[in-house]
Amino acid sequence: MRLIIFGGTFDPPHNGHIELLKSLNFSGDDKVIVLPNYIPPHKDAQAACEDRLNMCKLAFSDWEVSDYEIKKGGPSYTYQTLEYFKQRYSLDRDNLIYLIGADSMRDLKTWGRPDKLSELATFLVFRRPNYDNVEQDIEEFKKLYGGSFILSDIIGRDISSTEIRLKNAFDKADEDVPPEVYKYIKEKGLYNKYRPIVLSYSRFNLSPKRISHILSVTLTALKLGYIYKADSEKIILASLFHDIGKSLNLKGAYEMGLRIDSDTIALPAVCRHADFGYEIAKTYFGIQDQDVLNAIKYHTTGRPNMSLLEKIIFLADYFEPTRQTPGIEEVAQMAKTDIDKAMAMALGRNIKYLNESHYEIAPLTVSAYKYYLKENAIGI
């Protein structure tokens, strides 16, 4: 008998998880166990372990769902779980299979007791979209600790639980989870962390089209953040606020009590909403992280020597999928490998467009373009 363990936070379980299991060619002797963590050492869970267990039972009704790690309590170290199941079923390494995605394979060497992991189980690794270094990650781990690995040709769906939790604030999580799981989420009031921000959009007179753009920017920024290992929470906050002031003018901003200085007034009118968003996030929502606030403030103009977060928000706003600007796909592809070159390309093309359209250009945008052009020595 082979025992296939599919472990994870499952916060929440989604359609990509189910499709992954259905893609496997099980034999009649294979046993599959879905194993939600109690406390995942590498990430925080937003839903309680009991809720995640219940959602797994709903999502994975065709397979066994184990409460072993939840009943055990404490941090869920995979090597301890593998030791337990190896002894329980008298399995050797070849017959104890642990499923992981390419993103987890990248971090496997940082898990608890990687030397024990290599002895206990064979790891079946699934590729992930937009991540091409999985073979290198496997070889690096094997050089350090040995181990047995099978690299699947199946590419998992381009979705994450983080994105689903975000989409729930926009009432769009049903696109990615089974109906039973979505019903459970709504009944239990789960994943409402960002809902107060989204609900406030009506107060600031944002149109449905603008709200869709904000969601698209946030999802695009998260995917870019995965590549550069940026802080997802900061990405979400900066993205959700980046256009919250889009419908305001100077008069409206004054009436709302926002602090408006001479620098904001000097900006082209089309750029002022970024400063309004900065003030709304700070004044109305108590955002104090200066990097998040700066990412909101400079997402339209750019500036020299931007932080990683600032560049991610600027670029996500530039090439998110609902944009129809010709040539943005080239910038999007560059951003996956060299974010500074992507900045130079985006800024240069934006300046060219503004010049050709006879629009006012913010001096900061010109300064930012000169900075990144010099840094990368490329043209537009």
C-alpha cells in the first residue's frame, strides 16, 4: 500500500487543491489522506483550526480527512507527522508520499528537520504557474540532505488561499471554492478582515469599474510579490487604498478634512488621488506603516529609488489585466525577472504617452524615469 498525504493550512481549501488530487493516478491499493495543520510554522492561519477542518471535510468529501495534527496540537512539523504515519502503517520511504507545490519545494530546506524529511517520505512536487526553478530547488535540497522526489508534469492552478481571502471581501470567493465551502464561509463570517475597507468604497463614490480595477491590481501585485518574496499583507493594504481617493477633487478632499499641502496642489489633477489615498489610509483607517503609505502616495507618479513595495504597486497598477494599453504585456514579462528594468520601461512609455496626448507630466515622474533609465541603461 502507498499512503499519499496532502497536508497544508487549507485556509480555505479551494478548487485548485481538489483538481490537484483528482489529477493523480491512484491505484486500488493507494490511500489518500488530507491533513489540515493545527499551527503551520511557516504561515499564519486566519480561520480557526476547527473551521479549516470542517471546510476540508466539505471540500474533500471523496477522500479521508485526518484531524491528527489538530488533535495533537502545537506547531505542525511535517517530519513528526511523517514519523507517526510511517509507524502506524509500517511504510518505507517509497510508499509514503507527501504532496507539495513548487513554492513549498523552494522552502523545504527551511522546514523542521529537513534531514529527517529526506529519510521518511518521497515528495511528489507539483509545478506552479510563473515559477520555473523547481528543478534547481530539488537538486539543491538533494545536495544538502539527499531524499527522494517525483516532479509531476501537472501544473497547479494559479491561485492561492491568500487571494481567496482577499476576494471574499469583494464577495467573489465563490469563483474559487466549492459551493459548500463558500456557504460555510458566509455562514461563519470568515475572512472578513478587508471587508471594512471594501465597504467604505461607496462612501468615497467609487464606481463598480474602479472597484474591479482595485481588486485586479491587488491580485496582480500579490503575484508579483510572490516572485520577490514581498510582504503580502503590505501589498494588500497598499493596493486596496491606492485608488480610494480617485473620485475626490481638491474641494471634496478639503470637505472631508484631509490634510492637503502645497505639493499635492502642485500635482497634475489626475495624480492628486494618490495623495488623497495616503491621507484617507492614515486618517480614516489608522495605517501607520510608512512603506505602505508611500506605496499609495507614489503609485501614479513614481519617484527615484522606490522601495520594493512601491515598485510592485506602481507596476501592478500599470499592467493589471483590465488595462487595455498596447505593449503592457512586455512590461509585465520583464517585471517577473527584473523589476527595475520594468520600472524604466513603464515610466518611459507613460511619459511618451503623456507627451503625445499633451497631458501635464509630474516632475517626480520625469525624475523617476531618469533614475531608472540610468540604473538600467535601457531605452523605452
